Amino acid sequence: MAHKWGLVVDLDRCTGCEACVVACHAENNVPTVGKDQAAIGRAMQWIRVERSWEGDFPNPKVRFQPVLCQQCDAAPCEAVCPTYASYHTEEGLNGQAYNRCIGTRFCANACPYTVRSFNFFNPSWQKPLNLQLNPDVSVRSVGIMEKCTFCVQRIKSAEIQAEAEKRDLKDGELTTACAQSCASKALVFGDLNDPNSEVSRLASSNRAAKLMGELGTKPNVTYLDRGAWQDAKNS
Amino acid sequence: MQKTVEQIEQDLQRPTGRTQRAAERIEQDLLRPIFTTSGKYKVAVAVSGLLVLAGVAAFGYQLYTGIGVWGINSPVFWAFDITNFVFWIGISHAGTLISAILRLCNATWRRPVTRCAEAITVFSIVIGGLIPLCHIGRPWLGYWLIPYPNQRGIWPNFRSPLLWDFFAILTYLTGSTTFLYLPTIPDFAAIRDASTGFRKKICRILSLGWQGTPRQWQRLEIAMHIMAIAIVPVAVSVHTIVSWDFSMTLVPMWHSTIFGPYFVTGAIFSGIAALILAMALLRHFLHLEQYLTPLHFNNLGKLLLTMSLLWFYFTFCERLTTWYGNTPDEMAVFWQSIRLHFAPLFWTMVICNLIIPVPILSMKRFRTITGTAIASSTIIVGMWIERFLIIVPALDHKFLPFSWGVYRPTWVEDTLMASSFGMMALLYLLFSKAVPMISIWEMKVGLQPHGGGIITTAPAIAEPHGLVLEGPLPTDVPE
């Protein structure tokens, strides 16, 4: 059976440490743009941790929400790309063919989650970060749109390994860099088509919700939030 | 002084000597700007040429450094670039559409107006078409939008509104270039016969062996009729498709069913304003006072008034339904544009597009050449702001409040924008040196007596017979 990759973000577990962000930068060769560029809204992050406050001083409650590409089944970004640089893969991922991207930025405008990063300049890495680039991931040049791939290089490598050993992929055999680095296990990655996988189990939790699911984009990222569940129970 | 139709008919019942002289006079007046060059013309060419060079330099800098030299950011990925694109494609609705409709309605006052309108169309499509090429991240790969057979077997994505844009604009450019060129053929022949040397050679090629035989006149008439009918749906579809770049997405205040007709209305609105401005300038600098008369400005002024009210109607409908619907995502954008960050721009737009033009254009006393030109200038500004306000507030207040942003243009974007105006001026100036800005033969047709609609004989190169009488004549032709 084909895989359908999904991620669960447990907001009740997230501590906002941003280890996932660092791991993603390292794994996927995501460039850092520097203070000045970041200040004018050009920070490149495939996963970002959004902060919000509930309640007023002196007892505000801080909430964190990691936002990454939702890998939508009905993705608004894919239809609008004139060159098929954004496309749907057979395993349900929103693929991005860097070499095919001409940089119209239409996909980034169409994305309701604003999770696409654009290379406004050619990327550069401060020494010694330039020595740690991941050889499995291509480095993107100026004028190209990029975004979270669910660490497709890890998926492919695990699939090839499993195929060579003539066996099925086991749940937990592979995970994304963000999920791997999450100390509080707030991020769980896996195959939604496998009913026994941890991600399937969590995604069907009664704490589960989709980010702006009402837009009909059918995201494959699920958020778990006790607050929403309790509100629903009490009402 | 404007002659009435009766007076002209009376004149024409006399021996044709006077008509003959009027025809000669038309040819003289309209060919004069081509053969003489004033100092002002050279200055204008130099200034607009410099603007174009500045744009080329800015674009070169952008290519070398990266598109980050613009002010765009995340989430405002489109700003001045697409504003200018929509603006210029909008301006292009001046000519072809208006001229085609006036031709189809057989509005005889159109004769001195059509050529300069059609020229605006062609040049603003060229400019509008260049902007997307400059705006993409990797302009050297822009040809990937073309569905050409290639070894990789990759085709462009036919679901993308950008690809529809590509085809729509290409079709419109081809169509309106043809539409401009067809009625210019007899005039190229007239220039060919009046000139020597290099210009003669070029015009010989461009006039396609025009001799003014009845057969040729008939072919021309049929071809122009077909083009006039074909170009109207093309023009409407072009700006509808441009509007779909926005309305086919989920972005709040973009995802709207009204955008198609709203954009077409805005396009015709700004197009007529551009046409009136161009006509006022041509009239002044090429001394065409006897050809572009207050009548034309009055008629176009009425049309402009209609479009202004129609534009207001659409804007009102769009804003009212959004406000009444009261969805949080849309209201964030709504208040940004009318009450918060963009409010000064929004209300400037309303003043420029409605509050100034409507009183000027609705009173006959003010619907003069100066009056319509003033109204047109404010409308050009207002319509540019309108395009900006459609694009930027929606993008910088998209769904998730975390990712809201602010956009500020940089000098590169400012230069490119100024350069687009310079390019329009330059192309228009150069065109006025190559082609009479008022169609000579169509003006002469206006001298002919009523004689059915069919051309039977045509004695001279640029003197068709038997079309409908009317249109203004040079008033000081000697008796």
C-alpha cells in the first residue's frame, strides 16, 4: 500500500524551544539571511514557532505553535504554479522542483499558511556552517521558492533501503529532522495509511484539529490541543 | 468652429474643388509631424529615453544582485511589479476596445481618435508584458511559460492563471498589433509616395504594395471589420484573466467573484483617461487643433463619466458585501485598507476616481479639453492606487496574524516604475515620427458624400470612395 505521510504537532507538549527550527536548517540546507534581512520579513524557515499570549499581565499564558508546510491534499500552491515546479507527489507530498522554479512567487501568495520561503539573494553560510551542508539536499540559488519537504531525502533513503531488503517500512523507522530533534516529543511523523502507526493513532485523537481546516485545503499536518477539546466538551 | 453636417453637405454639393483642397490639407497637416522635428520633440525623446535607460540599469542591477533589491518580502511577494502590470494591461484597454466598439457602432466622430488609441494599446501591452518577465526570480527562464516541445517532455501547467495570462496577453498583443497595422497600410503608402530615401524603402515594405485599387479597399474593409469584432471579446477576456491571478486564490479580498467585471471596468476607465491625456498632448504639440476638437473630448468625457460611476458601483458592491459578510479574515484586510495603514491611499483613490472627476465630467461647462484632461490625470493616479490597494493590503494581512507584514518599495522598484512611464512616452514619440497619429485616409473618407457602404471605385492611393460622410473638417480651407 502506498504511503501517506503525515505529521502530528502536540501543542500541549510543545515548549517552544525551537530545536526543530535549528534541526531543519541543518538538515535541509536552509540558509540564514542575517538580522537586517530577517527584520524586513525575509527570514527563511521551513518550520517556524509562532508565539501568542492569552490573558493579560500579570498572568499571561504563552502558547507556541510550530507552523510548517501542511502538505495539503488539496494544495492551493500547486494549481497556480505555471511551470509545475510545485506538484503533487504520488505519496501525497507537495513537491517543489527547485530547478523548474522560475520564481513567480504565486505559490507563496496562494498559500494560506505563508510557509514558503523565497531566496531573495543567493544563499551564503557563515563559517564554519558552510562545512556542514547536507549532501543529500540540493542548495537553492537566488529567485527560487522552497519549503518543507517532510525531509523527502530521508523518506526516499528509507524506502530504498526497505526495498533492497524486500520488506515493508516499519513505523518509526524514519522520521523528519524536526520530529527527531523534538525533546518533548511534540512532533510525531509517520504513515497515515498505516492504521497502527503512532501518527495515525494521534491524528484520530479527540484533541486533533487542522490548521484552518475550514479552507478545505485538507492538510496532512494535525494539531493536538487539549483546550479545543475541552471547549468542545463543555459547550 | 465646428461645421454642422448640413453645412458640410451643402459644401459638397458644390463642385468638388473644395473637397479636393480639404483632402490635400488633411494630408499636409497630418504628414507634417512626420517630416519635421521640433526641438521640443528631441527634448521629450531624450528625457523619456533616459528614463528607459535608468530602468534598464536598475533591472541589470537586480539581475546581478538578486530580486531582494526590491522591497518585497514574505508575505508581500507581489507589490509594485504586479501593480504596474495590472495598471498597464488596464491602460491597454484604451485603444483597441474603444476603437473597435466605435468602429462597429459606426460612430463617425471616432475617425481622428482611433489611431492614437490603438497605439496606446499596443505599447502598453508591450510594457505590461515585459513587467512579469522582470518580476520573476529568474527572468532568464521566463520562456518556460511557452509550451514548446522539449526533450524533457515537460509542459507548462495549464491550470495556472499565470499561464492563462501568458496566452491572453500574447493573443491580445497579436490582435491589437494587427488591428493597429491594418488601417495604417494606406497611410504607409501615402508616406511612401511623399518621402525619399530610407523612409521610402521602409514604408514600401510596410505598405505591402498598397495601390488603392477597389479590390484592396474591399479587402481592407473586410479585414478591419473581422478584427473589430474579434478584438472585443479578446480585450474583455484579457483583463478578466488578469483578475483571475488574484480571484483564483484563497487570499482574503482576492477570492471574489466580482473581480472579472470589476477589473474590466477599471481597465476601460483608466484606458479612456489615458487616451484623453494622450489626445490633449498630441493636439497641443502636433498642432492638431482642427482634428481633435472639443467634440471628441466632450464625447470621451461622457464615456469617462459613465465608467467612473460604474467603477464606483463595483467598488461599492465589493466593499459592501465584504463588510456585511463580516468574516474575520476579510475584515482584517478591509479595515487595513479603509481605516488603518492604507486609509490615506484608499481615500486618495476615492477622491481621484470619483470626487474630482464626476463633477467635472457631469457638467457640460467643465467638460472641456482642460477639464477632461484634469479629470483624466487624477483618474490615472487613482487607478494606479486602486491596483496597489487590491494587491498589497490583502497580502500583508493574510489569514495568520503571525505572518502579517509591511511593504515598502525601494529605489529599484521606483525606478522601474518611472521607467515604464518613460517607455510608454518614448514608444509613443517614436511612433508619431513613423506614422501619422491620425489616420489620413479615414479623415478623407469623412469628406466623401453619402454613397452606400460599399466601395466600388477608388481613384487614388488614399482616397476611398463611397463611405459615410461626417466628421470634422479643417475649417479654414479656402472657398
